[in-house]
Amino acid sequence: MPRLQLTGKELRAIGYPQGPVISLAMNIMEKNFRHLAKTDALEILSSILQSPNQYAHDGVLNKIAEALLPKPKAGGDELPLAEKGIDFNVFGAGGIEQGALHQMYTATKLPVAVAGALMPDAHHGYGLPIGGVLATENAVIPYGVGVDIGCRMCLSIFDINPKELADREHFFTRELNEATLFGSGSTFQKAADHEVMYRKEFDELGLLKGLQDRAWKQLGSSGSGNHFVEWGIVEIKEKDQVLGVEAGTYVGLLSHSGSRALGANVANHYTKVAKEKRRLPGDAVNLAWLSLDEQEGVEYWMAMNLAGDYASACHHVIHEKIAKQLGRKPLKMVENHHNFAWKENREGKEVIVHRKGATPAGKDVLGIIPGSMAAPGFVVKGKGEMSSVNSASHGAGRKMSRTAALKTVTHKELNEVLAKQGVKLLGGGLDEAPFAYKDIHEVMKAQSSLVETVGVFFPKIVKMDGAQPKRWKKKNRDENSRDLLMGE
């Protein structure tokens, strides 16, 4: 059997920074995984790059993770946290794990924190919990946004009889398979075109310039984990003036993905910078911030916004490809980020609102809150509730870690629930089974004061990453931790 051989060029192509970490990673992989297929080895390296913290205790891969993690500056005083954090509201408290609550309590002790809230789908993450909302004064926290900057939902509503999803299932399946690529390292041989790739930020920031070629090759791709593109049935019981679609039943195309390697590299780079500038104690170390008055903060803000626009462009490329094949334009497109930071006004003052796995829910702001591959999603309109910092959940939220799902859920159980709901699954795995998620109806009930439902989406043909989880992904994982790429 041929032995594994990697090149620096291959590692740089998946986003590894130029430097000693490339040689280190090549040596460790070639020594310890000598008989592994190159594609699997690169997938492992890509996962470490995106989520180095999750490999800090791996007896083999920890050296690569350590080389990727930011090194705090020697010397300098550690910044203290407030003894008591600012008050924050918790929605659906009965279904939220203690780890997420603890992370939120820590975040509210930051000296820059001014408001916060925890959504009913919240669970443990890095920095802010997933489902955490934090408003700060003139400061942005890279891990308060998350690794997958601009991860978002996009729904196109087509005036097509839903009966066609069954009658022409082969056609709709083929369009999903041909419209996008899944997998953490996936790239197109022929790049799509979009105005976002000509943005001046690629020339103005050295970090972005080095990421532009790969971003172009990934434009219109969808990633892995809980990212998906799916066909479904949209039900609108009565016309809402903001949504602007007549009551009826329609075909919907729904996608969920983020900014791919571009966003991950921006997040990791500026988290390192933030940690070097501001040393924080223990549990707060991943909440290091950048001031918007300093050059690094301005750079991150530019890069974050570009990554968010790039994520949006990825969705638009997919939806436009499929609309062209359908030969029609959607009646309505609804979309929203749920990993981002916004400048917003609160009590007459500008604040930076971080929503890490949370949907913007300002007054009459439209958004999409998905359930799972076999549970409905909801098209919602925000009520502008100040107590939630104008936010709502970004989905049902996990109640079971990926490792736990792989250990407890069977293919028979998954197939039975898919059949019961009339869902065809393309790709996907047991770690994304509906049983791993909270009851979306309970989540929606817990946030009835935050959003109004204006439409319901029922998945019917679901396309996800078809790669099977590897054993190395489960090894030495903390059961309470979540995959950064998938949840943040």
C-alpha cells in the first residue's frame, strides 16, 4: 500500500498559513497516518485548522492544533472581568445546558458588554455559546461572531405546484446534486462569477488577498456538517404585508451554509490578534475583543463584512443556477445571517450586536428558523423585542452531540422517521439525524414573544454532505463541545 505523502502546496490550498506549521503537520500526518488516503488526511488537517481547540487534547494531533492556536504575548497584565455580569434574559431556559449558561455568564462580565440574551436553541460553543447574543460598546469579538462568519439561511419561494416534487423527483434531485458541492475541502474546477470577488478589500488587506483564489474556487459550495440545500413545501396560511406572498402552497428551495475557508481564516487570524492584544482570564480567553478605534478592529470589521457578503453570494449562485434550470424567478427570496456582528442602536446609543447562532428579529425583519431534515422550518417576522436584543433562535439547536448521536441513533431509526415524514435524503448521516435536535415546536413556543410565524417550510428532498464521519473526528472529544464549523 502506498504511503501518505503531502506537499506544502496542498496544505496551503486548504488554508494553512505559510510557516513552520506546514512542515510540522506534514511530518505528523505522514508518520502517524501513513496508510491513510490523501483526501482523508487533508480532511483531517482542514478540520484541525477550522477547530484547533477541539484537538488540544488529542495525543497525536495536538501539536498541529497548538501551532495553529494564537500565542499570547509574553508579559502584560491580565484584564480582569467584572465581579458580577450585566443582566441578560434566557428564553426556553428549561432546555439549555449548563455549559451554555456558564459561557453567557462569563461573557456578560466583559468590561465592554452592555446587553445580552440567550436563545432557546442555545448550546455550548467557543467564546460565546451558540445561541448567544451580546451587545458591546465599540468592540467586536471574533469568537463572538464565530468561525463560520456569515453562516446564513436563504429561501426561494417558487410558484410551482408542490405535487411536482413527487412527480418529477428525479429532476429536482438532479438539480440539487448539480447546483453545489459539499465537503469541508470542496472546490469547483470551474469557478462561478460574482461581483463580491472583485471587492476592493481583497486588495487592501493582505490576509484577504492570500485567500481570494481559494474563495473563488469555493464560491457556490456548501460545506459540511449541518449545512444543506433542500427542496420543500412552503405553506402560507394568510398573506403577510411584509412577506408579500399570497396565501397558498408553494415549492421552496432552502439553503444553509456560510463563508467557507474565507471566513474560517479571517476568524482564526483575528482571534489570534485579539488574544495577543487582550489577555483575559481562564474561561474568558476566547472572548478577546478588538476595538473599532484600532487598526486591527477596523480590519476585522472589513474582513467580516466581506465574508458575510461572500456567504450571501454563495447562496445566490446556488439559487440562480437552480432558478435558471426551472426557467422562472422566485416569487420571493428571504435570507438572513445568523453568525455575524451588526452596528445597531440601543437606548439611543450605537452598540455592536454579536449574534452567534441567532437570527436578527428586529421589528418586521424577515428570517428563517429551520428545524431538522425531518422537521419543519419557519419563515418568521421579528417583533423587535428589546429583552432579546432583537434576536431569535437560529434553529432547533442540538440536544445531542455528534458523538452521542453516532453512538445511539441507528440507520433503521433514521430511515423510519424520514419515511414517515416523506423525506428523501441525499447524503447526510446519523450525526445529523432529527433525534439529535431539540423539538422545533417547543423552541418556537419559547420565543413566541420574539417572532411571528408567517410561513412554514416542510423538507422533502434534502441534500447534505455525504461523507461518513471518521473515527478520528470522535476521538478525545468533549461530549459537551460542538463542531465549530457546523454550529458556529
